[in-house]
Amino acid sequence: MNEYDTTVVGHSVRKLDAMGLASGRHTFTDDFALPGMLHARLLLSPHAHARITSVDASEALVLPGVVSVVSAANAPRVFHTTAGQGFPEPSPHDSVMFDWKVRHVGDRVAVIAAVSEEVAEAALGLIRVNYEVLEPVFDPLRALEPGAPVIHDEPEAHAAIPVVYRPKQNLAASAEFSTGPVDEVWDQATHRLDRTYQVHRASHCAIEPHEVIAYLDPDGRLILRSSTQVPFHARRIVANVLGLPVGRVRVIKPRIGGGFGGKQEVFLEQIAGLLCLRTELPVRLRLTRQEVFMTSRTRHPQHLRLRSAADGEGRVTLLDLDTVLDTGAYGSHALTVATNTGSKVLPLVNRTRAVRFRARSAYTTLPVSGAYRGYGATQGAFALNVQMDEMARDLGLDVLELWRRNHIRSGESSPVFQALGEGTEGVPMSIRSCGLEQCLEQGSKAIGWEEKRGRGGNGRLVRGIGMAALMQGSGIPRIDMASATLKLNDDGSVNLLVGATDLGTGSDTILAQIAAETLGIRADQVVVYSSDTDLTPFDTGAYASSTTYISGEAVRRAASDLAGKIIRVAARMMGTELHGLSLRGGLVIGGDRVVAVSDVALRSLYQEDQEQLMGMASAWGEVSPPPFSAHFAEIEVDTLTGRIRVVRYVAAVDCGVAINPALAQGQTEGAVMNGIGYALCEEYLMDDRGRMRNGSFVGYRIPSSRDVPDLVTILVPTYEPTGPYGAKSISEISINGPLPVISNAVYDAVGVRLRSSPFTPDRVWRLLKGE
Amino acid sequence: MRVTATVNGSPFSCDVAPGERLVDVLRAHGLTGTKYGCGSGECGACVVLLDGEPVNSCLVVLPRIEGHSITTIEGLGTPSVPHPIQEAFAEAGAVQCGYCTPGMVLSAYALLQRNPHPTREDVAAALDGNLCRCTGYVKIIDAVMMAAARLRGEALS
């Protein structure tokens, strides 16, 4: 399928920073101390919903070592969204640094900067806060009912773009569309299902907690060294909140210890920045693990009602999805996660006569939801795939066959693409690469679908298998933008400067491979520097599965720009025409004549027609070609305890051409294990006052090395004509699989339908007992 | 109080307040390869070797190391002269964000010291206290198996 004969792209080049990381040499945000640096700690709300009637920091301020305290009493009140998204942001502007109202347990009340973390912590207890406790709202459905307590009653909260935003009704966002005769298809259908599904809250659990270090450069500019996925959005949001020109703020991204969407949020940078401006000292603000759980961001829980209809031929004729999202105390990503619940799921089934979608994001007084790998598709794919399994059984069909008869294919479009965008209408798109058929074929073979399906049994341990079909996107079309600069060095190596943000995914390496391929050099001859708003060109950031597809295309174009200039100089050196010259193996080759790229560089830098040869380009997506995937699992249910064990898991993924197959596998394996943890054990346990009872890795268990099943990744090659070297993105899609796959496998094993997550032993056991 | 120990083979002594944690002291002395992930011994990002045994350095108060030997990731190898385990992690694709990697590598080192012939299950059990959110562990276990074979002098399959 590969249309190019590539020497670097398509190869599992060693991750460029792997050895520096494995030897502990690469530096993360916290691996950087400045003389005189202050340490900041946040005072968090103990109440789910309360008005602050007074804050008195006088006792804290006299504690030796305390330098500054900021609260609603003395913080700038600039309404913004913490969601790091394109500008103007589609998320409502409903946040200030510190407000006179708290809206969830863990909401920010004040911050203290002191000479040490210990002093700051001790001072937290000295701030006197009086609260007028208000009625909380813990159920998003109740929040939308008339008469529910209003969580955002402040007049300043507003939407920055023309969308539905009704804070007085606790409605943070809503979206809907409809195509075809929905009621008619439903009424006439021979097979119909109407089911409700619930998907729960989860934490990203990047092992590196959120952190920022703020300091002033000698000219008084604010420098933020931050563990962020979105340095350029962070710069813009911080400048706005602190009233600085963008040019007075610099955001540096060092190595990042994982993000998964949790660091697509700008909620600490402005606080550290303000403390730094006030004290004129460096300030470090790092969340504790418990604070990460309580005051950073989470996956949106959803209540999804899905109706579907099918005819006797096994054609699914209707999808009607109505979902309510719990966006928590603030509307970060409230609209876009809602729309993605439809747009990254409904097009999978593409023989329908009618499709309807409605999503409403409700404020509650619970932890804040936000971006999380999968971004709505995780929630929607659960409902769709569990319902497809049930529909197949109603129809007397193998669910694989039902998918084969209905799934979207190359050359097809879906009305959903145009109807649902990210705050605006979507973009019409025809699928140009789709390997879903091969994913179904190869994945089902690898799991042993025919042999193992429907075997069940009566013993204590019963096995079953299940599957799911998935899609995602590659960036946000006509919104996400990336750019790259390349400069040629004396020895034929190049510096690649990109705004793209490697948060551990390996994108620096992938972008180096794309540059190397285009320039005919080795990946290790590309020196990558990424994400520093002073030094690298703009990029919207690492989210929405955009980096390989959009940043990769920017790099390909920049490298192509530089390649053209190298060839022009080489032609002069050879005394030949440009036509027919190509770059390979560090050489410019023209027939039997050859010039080394390093000689081109030397000539340009030192000898004749002197100039720095550079390439520069930008890219944005006109479309968002979906990666596709089919996941399969064999599980074992312990019918005595309700415990589920995943025995074998197969993820067959079409990401177009995998620029680096080992890294693509790594993305898939990591996403699958995150999804398995989400399905089986990860859960916020809340008490009746909205407090999280399990904010630690002991209480909130994520998978460890002992939880890994026999995990197989199959990369199904296709070629995406709009992507760099045929590539699509891959980072998110595979987190969407485990929830529906395991649910369907449990049904296959024991005939119990799991429609609410997570599938903890107690829940499974109760269902097995018929409760 | 003054504490004297050996860190990465060199004599180490410093004045500490009672209750100061090893992770913070190491990091304050520039050994920032030891990472903070949770501060309560639950994630393994701060694992170092105390007399060859992996410990969560966020749970070790300084008096505990008096007269003992500490090995951090910086003591195991360098980017140009890596330990075979570090080499295997890079080669097997076991490093994504790399935040858990130093702790993983040290836990793996301790395992291979006491058991040069581990099974994949042995490796999984030994790394159980080191959480990783990026990799799904598959390539980490691959890397440790690869390193074990190399340390035994076996040719790679």
C-alpha cells in the first residue's frame, strides 16, 4: 500500500530521546531549580457548593517564610476558559483564577507562595475562610431540571462564540442535528432497540503531576516552564488573564511525563505567573497526587440513550443518540467532547436512512471534566458497540457480520461529518482510506472468533469473547494548525524547530523521520527542538490526534522547501539543470553526478552566494481522516466473585502508513491498558458531600505490569493521500475499545449485559445474581 | 543532623532536617533522575537502590541511609555508556514519556541481580510497584527479557 519507497518513514527508528530518558538525564519541569525559588500550594474548597463570605490571610502572611497569598480578594477577575483550544475557544468562559464561589470539593480558594513547600503547607491552615454553604448538585440530569441550584449564577460567564449557553439552567453546552425521517424509520422498523448506558469519570493519571515554574527574565518578561500539551494556548490564555501582551510571555515545554488530555488545560500557569509577577521571584507550583485527582480534569461521565433500528436484512437503518454529559463545576471542553461523542462514533454505521443526535453538557458540583484521550468517542463507542452486539443477537446474526454489512468504507461520506464540528458546523469529508474491513478480518482471526464465540460454560470460571469497531479523527479540520522550520548545518545535519508538543508519545522522533525522509538523510541527523513559544513556530498543540497528521505535514512541507533550496545550490555546483536531481543518502544525485549535502551547506554558509538554507511551512487539515480499528478480547468471568480477567486482547488498527511502527504499537498498547483499567477498576468513589474518597494510587487503582493480558497489536496498512507519507494519527483511538469489548465478551460468557461502567466485581456479581 | 552514606559509589554527606525524605535530598543534590509521582510509595517513580534493593525514596527518611549505599539512575549508566538494561529499554521501545523509566530500570536491575533467568511473569511481578501510564507495559517487559538474555551472554533472538 505504501506509495513511496521510503528509507526512514515506516521504520521503527529508535526514539530520539529514549537513552537520555532511560539514563535519567532529560529534564522535566521539576528538574530545574532557580535560586530563591518560592514554592506555592493551593488552598482547596472543602465544600461542593458554597459562597465565600470572607477570606482572611493575615495570620498566614505573618508566618515566617510566607511571601504572598492570593485569593478572590486580590486576584484579577478575568473570565476565561482553562481549556487549551483554538481561539476563540468553543468552551464557555466561566472561570476566574479565584472566585467568591466554590463549585466543587477541590475548587481553588487561595494560593500561598512561601520559601518552602513545608511553610506553604503550614500556612494553608492559617487562612480563615468563611463559607455560606449552598445546595450541591451531583446528578447531571437533576442539574438540568427546573429549580435545580444554579451553579454559575455570576453574570460574567459567557460563551465566546455563538453557541447555546444557558448557565441559569446549568446548561454548559448543547448540540444537535438530525437527518432523514427518524420517526418514520423507527415506527416502521422490524427490529428496534432503545437502551440507556452510563459511562463514568476517570483521571488521566500521568505519572508526572501537573507543574509549572514561573520566573522573570532579565527584561521582566514572564517565563513559564510548564508540563503542558498546549504551550501556545497557554501563552495566549495567561497573557489574557494577567493583562500582559502575548509578547511578554514565554512558555517552555521541557520533557513531559505524560498528558492524555489532562495537560490540555491551562489552570496553573496563570496562578504561578501572578505570584511571580507579584513577588518578582521564581515560583514553583506542583500539584500533589491527591490534588491531581481533585482539582485537575477528568473524563466526562455520560448518560447515553441510544435507539437503533434495523431491517430483516441486517441493515441498520436508524441511529438516535441522546446524551447528557456531566461537565462538573466548569465547562472545560463541554461542547466539543459532546459533539465528538457523535461525530467520532455515528459515521461508523453508514447504511442508515436516518440519524439523530443530541448532547447536553450539564454543570454539576463535581470535579471538572475536560479533555481525555478518546474525547467523547470513548463514551459514544461504548453505547454503539454494545447496542450493535445486542442488535446482532436480535437479528440472529454474528455481530461481525452486522458490522460488515453496515460499516463505512473508503469512498463514502457521512452526513455527520458536515453536521458536527467543534463549536461550528463540521467539514464535509469523503473517506479516502479505510482499513476497517481488514481490521475486522485480521483481528477476528487473531482472537479465534469462530472457534471461541458462544462457548460459555457452567463452571466457576467462564470465558467469552467480544469485539468493537472504532474510529477517531486526525486533528480538527480547519482549526488545528502546525508549522515547522528547518535549517541546514555545516555537516548536512538539520535543526528542526516545531511547535508540536511531544508529551511522551514520540512525536519528536516521528517528525524527525518525516524530515529525514524528505531530505534523504538519517533521522539521527535531525536535531529536534520542540515547543518553546519564543523559539519555535506556532502549533496548536498535542491533542485531537493531530500531531502526526498535521504537524507531520507541516514538517514534510518545510523539509520539501529546504530540499528545493539544497537542490538549487547543488545544480549550480554541478552546472546542471534542477530537473532530475534528488536527495538520497546525504547526497544530491543527478544521473552519474553527485554532490554531498554537507558540501552544499559549506558552500552556502562560507563560500559562495552565502545564505542560511532554511525551510519553513505551515499546515492545517482540510479534513480529519479517521483512523479505524477493530478490537477483540477473550475474557474470563469468575462467577463466584464477579471478577473479570482479560485473557487475550487484540487491537487491529488502521492508521494509514505507520511512520514508526514500534511507536504506533506503543501508542496502541498504552491506550488499550488505560482502557482496560477504565473498564475494570478505575473509578472516583464520592461520598454524599461530593468528596473523593480514593484520591491516591492505592484507592484509585490503575493497571500495573501484572494486569497485562496477552496483548496483540496488528497494524493494518492503508495509505491516506492527504497525510504526510500516507499517515493518519493513532494516539487516541485504542482507548475506546476495552469498555465495549469487555462488556460484549461478558455477555458472550455469562449472558449478562453490562451497560454501566466500570465493571467492578461487585457490580458484575450483583448482575450475575439477577439484581 | 549530619548523614553520611555512599551515593553512586561516592562518599556523600549532608546536613538534613529530621524527617527529610531521600527523594527530595537526592533531587536537591542534582540527581533529578529520581522522580516524584505520588509522594506516598504508590507509583515507583522515585525508586532507588538501597544496598541493592529497590525502595521508594519518598518513603525513606534520611537517617535510614546512614552508612548505607544508594544507587540512583545516574549511577547505573550514562547516555554514551549505558547499562544493558537502559540500552534494552531504548531499543525495545519501552520508553515513552520516560518519567517512570528510571524507577523501572532500577527495579529491573534489582530483579536481574537476584534472578538472571526471569520469566515474563517474574518480570511483571518485580515491576508491579512501578506504574506506567504510557506504554501498557508490554515493551517494558520485552526490554527486561532482552536485557536479561544479553546479561547472560545469550545471542538475541
